[in-house]
Amino acid sequence: MKTISSTTYKLWVIFALLAIPPCLSAQVEVPVATSFCSPQSNLGFEKSNLSGWNMYTWKYGGTPVLDNTIATNSPTGKFFITAGTGHDEQTEDIPVVAPGGGTRSLRLGNRLGDFSRSMVKTAVKITEEDFIISYKFALIMKNYSTHLDPKKEPYFRVWVASANTPSTPLNKCYDRFYYGDAASEGYDAVMGPNRQTVYKKWATDFIDLKAYIGQTVVLAFEVGDCGTGGDFTVAYIDVGCDSPFAAVPPVCYGDEVDVKADFLKDLPYNSYTTQWFFDGAANNPTKPPVKYNSPGTRDIGLQVVQNGCTTTVYTKVDILNCEARPPGCCRSNFSPSPGKVYRVSSWVMEDGHGKTTYAGPAIQVTFKVYNDMLTKTLEPSGSIIDGWQKIEEDITIPAGASTIEIELVNRGSTDVFFDDVRFHPREASLTSFVFDSTSKKLIAELDDNNFSTFYEYDEDGKLIRLKKETERGVKTIQESRSNLTKP
């Protein structure tokens, strides 16, 4: 039980799916994903339009012409926002929405083969915390096998420029071309008459902009038809700011930290080299898992080198001091997921008599969603049972959430008390147990609804009574006595 005076107390909470002895542990923020883009930027096209982006079209040999009046809802248009579970009209291997992305993607270009070029641009502010842009793409290109002048071939291009010179890429490593040549580009398949069409399934790549922290850059995606006519490029695009690493839950120091680089299989390169960094040091160890001997927040990075260009992606892990806690108290692999429903509950008490509800205690749940903080306040409700009232509510973790912060709040002028704080998936079965610190006997068991069954013992340590907490109060459900008569 935690007593809270008239101030806000930030609780470090352990999340568990298994029954564990009750303990106050040390986990404030639970990683879900890492993002820096604001939802207002529409970087991932989730607004079902191209707001925040500029659209350009031109013909081979010409110059880009800005035209933000182009419709984005025409299935045959050069700029089309995709949604749903469908696939490209030429292959079932390419879903129209990026797997693992949001609910929308952009299809750039069409199949007319009319010498066209199409491009979208947006501005991105690079910060100290957020400097990796991730993008997913899938390609379909019709092209003759003869390798033409690259300027004439169908192509897909991704490039980044300074806001001061928005038409000139920063350097060659920020100017990435993918041409419609199956032999040199390593496409997933060829198809169509005379096997002239190639396609690449959804791939993922990253742009490391750490060198441009504090600056605004321009991000551009561009497709072009064949310069001699007839052939085309269609690109499906999704953009995000998520770390490629799966969320790494906090661990106790001395325990192994394992980081998976599963995203490497989705890179669009035929060949590359990698190197791990731990707190800035290379190859120490050469790869995960790694152990840390002291608490703190640690940086883990993976450098990918391809064609002389380097991209380093990062993740962080919180190393906790668990020496003062019972075994198992802070070893949890539970990491909440966006879009899923979780149940938050606690029992609360407030000083004072004759009250029908409590106004002082509350739980505030705050999500960091990109650069925004979304807070929900949970209030006590229901009957007061032996001085305790329950807070319980189901919450849905919003898309794009990177951290969750749970605060136990006292909004009144007298002390309040919190007990049996829980956070778990709504569908999960959660039972917890309380043991006497001296006798080690079970003294309480809390069920799925956070109601207690109490175990009472006599002086000899024999169980004599079971009591059950209900909405009508605490009821005795079993009682037994035994007596041994001496001869």
C-alpha cells in the first residue's frame, strides 16, 4: 500500500502476466515503439490525403512543376492514397498498404508509360532525439532488358536536401536510385510478355540524419517512366519514424540484453556490412546479447554500410537496479502494443468518514505519441468497501505511442492510499498473491477482478477462516476450528 500526501507521486510499475509476490518495482516508461514525427505532419499519409506534401509532375527532359490540386483518390492517377487489404493489380506479392505500417500508403506513378515523372516532397525537422527516417517501398517497373542510359530508364528515387537548397541532394548517400534492370538491381521476380516487367516486394530502408540535427531538411520520393516511352514505374511508399528494432523491455543489471536485428532481411540491398555499437563503442561485444553491470539508460546502435554509405540505427534500453527487490520483481518481458486494450485498476482510500465516493485519488495515464502527450484521468467509482473504493478502466493504447507513464495522483488536501495497482491486457487472466513476510504463509489472493480472498490462521499456523471481498463488503465464506483434547 502506498500513502500519498497532497501531491503527485509517479509510480514505477512492474507489468506482469504471471502470478508474482507483490512488490514495488522500478519501471516508469514502457517501450512500445520509438517515433519523432508529429501526426500533424502526415508523414505516413494517414490523413488519406497528401496534406503536408507538395506534388510535382513533369515530362522527361523538363523541370518539375508544382501542382497541389491533383486529385489523390483516382485509382489511375499518378498520386493515389491506398487503403485496405488488396494487392497490386499485377501481382499478389505486393499488398497495396505496407505490411507493418499504418493504414494508408501512397502509390506514386501509373502504368501509362507516357514519359512522365512524378514527385512528392515534405519538410522534416531533425532533433537530437529523433534523426532517423524510415521508409518502406515496393516497386513495379516495365523495362526492356537492355540497360539504357540511367537517365532514360524507369526509376524510383529517394533523396534528401537542405531546406536552403531544396532541389539539390545533400550528397550521394542521400540520393538513392533504383532502376528497372532485373540483373543489376536484384528484383524479386520478372513477369509479363517477354518478361519485361520486374517487381520488388515491400522493403525497408532508413535515412540517418544525425549530422543534420537542428536543421530542417526536405524529403522527396520520385518516379520516372522510360525516357524513350512505353515503359513505366509504379512505387508504393510508406514513411515513418519508428526504430527498426523491436521494443526492448527494461532488465535488471547483470541480466542479458538481447536486441534482434530482424529488419536486416527487409533491406533492399544485395550486399552490405554491419557493425554493432554499445554506448558508442564498436565491437564490444561483437553482437548482442550484452550484459551491463550498473543501472542506467544504454544506447545500442547497428551500423549498416552499403556502397560506401553509412546508416546507423539506434535503440535504448533501461537497466534497473533490482538488488533490493525479491527475485522476479523487475524481470518482465511485457511490452504493451499500440491498438490493443489494457485494464488499469487499483484500490484507493481517502482520510475522512461518511463519504460515498472519493475525490482526491486518481490515476493519470499519459502516452507519448510522436511529439504530443495524451493524458487520460481514471476516477474512483462504485461502492466503498471497508473504506476502499476501486479505480478500474479499460484503455486503448493509441497508434504511434512510444511510452506510457502512470501517475498516482492526490488532488485533495488529505492523505490518500493506493493498493493493488494493476496494468494488464484486458483479456488476460491475472491472479496475484500476498505472503506474510515472517511466516511466509499466504494471507491474500487477488482474482481477475482485483478482489481479494483473505486467509486467516490461528496461533499454531492452521488455516481457520477464509474471507471474500465482494461489492457488498467482506464476507466470511469458510470457517473451521479444531480442538485436540489432552488425555
